[in-house]
Amino acid sequence: MTAVAEETGAGGGRRLRVGPIALTAPAALGMLLFFAAPLVAFTIYSFLTGRLFVVSGPATLDNYREVVSSDLNGILARNSAFIGFLSAFFSIVIALPIAYWLRYAAGRWRVFVLFLITATLFASYLVRIYAWRSILGENGLLNSGLESLGLIDEPLGFILYNKFSVTVALVHIFLPYVVLVLYAGFGPMAPSLLESAQDLGANAVTRWRRVVLPLIAAPAASAFLFVFVLSAGDYVTPQIIGGTSGVLLGVQVQAAFKVVGDFPLGAATALLMLAAFVVCYGLSVLALRLARLDRIRWGQ
């Protein structure tokens, strides 16, 4: 089938008909340039030898062996999985009732609240991280407020530069995205479904457990994976407010590329992280299918 063809119109004139190849070509080209090409380059680099920003042969598996056998990488991988899971879990827990309220109970406040949620996305990523460092610091807003209320005698030093502070900052950063995803997921869910469940005698807890949660499971799983992957692979937030206990594996990738100049080692680490994320995605899809939640459709 040709990409562009001519066909005769009703008035005898000719007009161009764009075929499917021409329609999909720009998207396919973009995927090749911005996704496939960097992935291929990383894969090739990961099998080479690097030293002081110079990459050379021969092909070797030493980079993968070093990544897997490193005790430090094991600790950082566990930190990444733990903080990624906590960030994704609390983002879903906080965003789910907000999205539900926006869809079914916000009324005239819906547009205004959606505007506020969207407006937070325009704030700089770094500004939000430094804001949390100011809030959680020894002289920050939280400690100052607790001291003024007489609840503490000296600043709490354990709430900054650890896993807790990194998780709080990441939840704040990704929460607007999760709210918007879940709100869109609630969109096709007709209010008549909840009204029918209530007419059949279901209380609020039963409606959530038997109606809302099964129908929102697929969008919630997508939002969970979105936050988990970006949080587990983050390297900016841990460097600013993570301290020594909140460092993640993404910091190792950044250090390999920018500090020691070992591009193959950084590429191998990044590819192993990508493989782990693909496994998590597969497990999520399998869990939804086993629970028979991936084919549920909303009633209108």
C-alpha cells in the first residue's frame, strides 16, 4: 500500500489520500531517534571497556559482572526499590480520594482545584526539592513550628537527609500526575454505578471495595508503575536531601557517566535497572490478568 495516493473526488477532481504508512511515519521516526537509538547505543557501550571518558574494545561482560557483584550496588538497589515502592504507594493512597472527590463531589470547585493541581506542575523540580530541605531542616518550618508550640525542646535532625525526606519530596513531586491520571480513570465511570450499588444496599466501604477499586485498578496500576520507575531511578533528589542513607542506584549511573567517565559501566547499570523495571511491569500486568481486572469496562 502506498503512503500517499491520488483518488478521484465526486466532482471529477483529484485529491490526495494519506495512507497509514505516512500517518505513522513521524511517530515511528520519533521512537527510533529518541528511544531505540539511545537504547542501542547504551547496549553497545555496556559490552565495551571504559576509562576516563574513553570507550574502547574488546567486547566484554565485565561491566555486568561488576554491577551484579558489587555490594554497594546491592544496597543502593534495595534503597531504590524501597523508596520507589513507598513513593508510589503513598502517591496512590493520597491521590485516590482526591480524584474521587473531584469526579463525584467537587461540583463548582472542580475546575478551580484542577487548575491548582495543574499549576503546581509549572514549579521547578529543583525548587520543590530545596523547599522540602528548608521545611525539614533543623531551622526549617516544621522544627520551628514544633518548637513554638512547645512540643519539642530541640530541632529534630532525623527528618532530613534520609529515606523519609526523599520519599516525602518524591510523593510531592509526582502526586499531581497521579491525581490527574486517576481523575481521568474515574471519568468514564458513570455515577449511576455507585447509585445502583447504594440502592442494592451497599454501604460506602462495600461500594469502594466491590465497585470503585476493581474499576480503577488498571489506571491505578499504571500510575503506580509511573511513580515507582521515576522514583527508583531518580538521582537529583537523593543527592540534595538523601544524605548517606537515602542514596539510590541512579546516583551510581550519574557518577559513572559524569564523575569517573566509565560510560560502559554506567550503561550496564542503566540497562539492568531497565530490565528490572520491565520485570515489574510484567508482574503488574500478570497480577491484573489473574485478578481479571484488565478487561473490566465502565458502564455508562
